[in-house]
Amino acid sequence: MKNILIKLKREEELPRFLESHGFSVAELDHGVIRVERDDELPVFLKVGEQQIFFEVDLGNIDEIISAELLLSLLALNTEILPVSVGLDTTDASDRRLVLVESRETTDLSDQEFLSVFDALELAVDRVTSLLSSSINS
């Protein structure tokens, strides 16, 4: 007998959905949600009108920043898609290296949403490796 698959569609609120998939969720100020899973770095979510923004803070980069490192990080962007490396300069005295991603919230599937966390985790590993070689050289 041929295996027939039935596609289900249901809607669930974001915090409950995340918790049901093993994430811990904390609502912060200004509509930001902090999401953590196991021993991974926290992911900060900000829900806009039609998009959800994901960010992972990798820390202050001021002590190791150089033109060569920035070029290496830009080149890495082509390898870690859909995630991108960015520089948060909101506080000029504390420039932060971040990973960012965004998705449209219209018709966002559970698998598409969860795949962002996997992509962020892989990108953290790649950036960490690049930073380690930069610090050790």
C-alpha cells in the first residue's frame, strides 16, 4: 500500500509553540523575547508588523576588530545564509558582533520558523571558529 501523508495546519501562539519545542522563553522590555535552548546562546526575537527579527549577540568586538577581520566576516556571510553577520553600533562605545535573520510572519510554517534556530546555531559555530583563528594569529 502506498504511504499517504496528510498535511496538518494549526495555529499556536509564539511562546507556547517555542516552549512545546524545548525552548525557554522570557518576555523582555520593548516587545523583545529572549529564547534559549539547551546550552546554546540566547536568541532575541522582535516581532514587527509583518516580520519577525532574530538576533544572537556574540559579544563586544572592539578589542579584536580589524579591517581583515571585517572582510573575513563579510565573506563568511555568503556561507552562512540565510543568517548574516552584523555589527550593532547602537552604543558606539560597545560595538557588538551579532548574527541576524528575519522572516515574514504571513503564512510562516513551524518548520520554516524552527529552521532559523538551526541556521543560527550553525552560524555561531562558523563565526566562533573564524574568531578563534583571528585571535590566535
